[in-house]
Amino acid sequence: MRIPARLALAAAALTACRTVPYTGRHELILISSGEEQRLGVQEYRQTLAHAKLSQNAAQVAMAQRVGARLAKAADRPDYHWQFTLIDDPKTVNAWCLPGGKVAVYSGILPIAQDDDGLAVVLGHEIAHALARHGAERLSDGLLAQFGGAALSVALAQHPAATAQLYEAAYGIGVQAGVMLPHSRAQESEADHIGLIIMAKAGYDPRAAVPFWRRMTTLSGGKGQTSLDRYLSDHPTDERRIKDIEHWMPQALSYYRAAPKAPLVK
């Protein structure tokens, strides 16, 4: 008996629904964790093959030190964590791919200033991986483009299109009006989870507000127009800070219960 497409899609949605840790939000994931991690390793290797790795021993140690504590707090023994500092002073960025593959660009360190500031950055990026935001975006794209076709079918029948979805899902770019509003929700969720992860690791979550204020200053401190807000895949600066302040009591409860990270000058 042939199952109607709508029923098949509904069944797939029910079996692929998962709950995001800490926030309790339900999300639809149509890609296995193993496939997602395989993709993460592949992309990480390709990136590092063309990157200039930092030779600054103190900065490398900082990235490794903060990363190791956050990885322990993340409690994902199936992840093979790796933290790499890329020598690129002009790039203010960091990211975490599925499976715990993390890159930190040296341009973020002056804004981070110290271990707590870097924990804000890395906690946020690790949160994206824990919440499987890339897999969720890929699943949304598969539903939109293939009408709920299984990933294996999409790969076999539409390899080029599926590859483009991979790039979009894991941070290369998304289309305004369809994926971006959801991406803003994911960014806020990563802020929330990131606060908890850094607090569990013994880093002071109160460092998050001054960090994001420094980021606001870096961007010129200019308010966003309605068009800017629509096209942006991040919350507005003022919205982000208000949300962080709202979540702070919860994060501080984790921080007070956690072993404190040693102070490093």
C-alpha cells in the first residue's frame, strides 16, 4: 500500500522532533547526528587547510583553556572537541561546527579582553552546536525544497542543490524573509544557552552585557532601521542585551553552584 505524501511527511516530522536542551523548544531534525558530525569534520579540515594558525602561545593557551572548560560543561562525550586559534586580526568572529570543531579568530580577542569575555563568545557558538541549529536549518531547507524527501533521497537525486543547502544551513548564507526570521530566534536561543554553559563552566555570565556593549561600540553604536532588522540574522543590540539581562538570574544560579575558573591575567 502506498502511503500518501502528507502522511509520510507527518510521520517523519513526529519521529524527527527533538527538544532543545535548557530552553525546551521543540525542533524538527531530518539529519542524523552522525551525518551532521561528519559534515562538521569535513568543513573544519577544509577551513584549517587554508587558514593561518596562530603562533601566539599565550593566546592559543587562552583559547584552549576556555574551550576545555566549556566543553566539559557542555557534557557531550560523543563530541570530539577541538579549539583552534586562527591568526586573523581583521576578523572578529568564532564558530563551532557539529561535533565540537571550534575556530576562534584572533580579531575577537581584543573585544573579549579576558577569559570571561571569550567564554561569552565560545559559549554562544557552542550553544549553536548543542541546539543543532545547523541541522534544523538544513531540515527546514529540505522541507522547503524537496517537500519532505528524506536526506538520502535528496543527496542521491539532487546532490548540487543539497550541497547548497548544507552551505546555507551551516552559516554561509540564508534567504531573507524565509530563513532569517528563524535564524534570529536561533541566535537568541544561543545567547540563552551560551550564558548557562559559561556559568556551568565557572565563568561569570555578567561579562556578557559589557561584551555585547563593546561589540555595539565596534559596529559604530548606530541604531538599526526596520530594513536592517528584517535583513539581519541577529537580534538588535538593544534586544540582545535586554534578553541577556532577563536570563541573568537563571545563569547566576548555575554560576554560584559551579567551580570557579582560576583567574588568569
